Amino acid sequence: MPPKRRAADRGWVKIVGWVACMALAASLTYTFVTALTQGAGDVDPVFFGMQALASTLFLVYSVRLRNGIFIAANTVAVLNAAGTLVVALLSRGK
């Protein structure tokens, strides 16, 4: 008898995961691009610092689980949060 599949392996669960991944990536990418093009005046460095830390921890967790959806989502989250944080800190230094 084959082993029972995990709920996360079901097709509809993967689709929901990828939709959530794309929504997260889009929102963080939008914030990063907006900070680059219009300035980072409204960007809270503490929030994006915590976002980068949380996303890094979730990325480590995702790699341990070998969950491709979480790895993709959290890689994008780390890059965007760190990029937005750098833009915010550089604009405050001027």
C-alpha cells in the first residue's frame, strides 16, 4: 500500500500556495519599486528590517521542509524587504 499523501501535496493546495506566493511577491516588489522610483519617504525601516529577518527565518524553515512554494515566496520576500530597507536607509542618510 503506497504512503498517504500529505495535504500540502494536493493539487488545489499547491495552487493556493502559488497564488499566495505571487500576491506576496507582487506587494513587496511594488513597495520596493515605488521606493526606488518615488523615494522611500513613507517606508518604515524597522518594519522592513523585521520583514527581512522574518522572511529569512521562514526561508530556512522552508528549505528544511523542502517546500518549493515557500522557498520561492520567502526568497522573493527576503530580496524585496532587504532592498527596500537599503533604499530607505540610504535615503534617510542624504
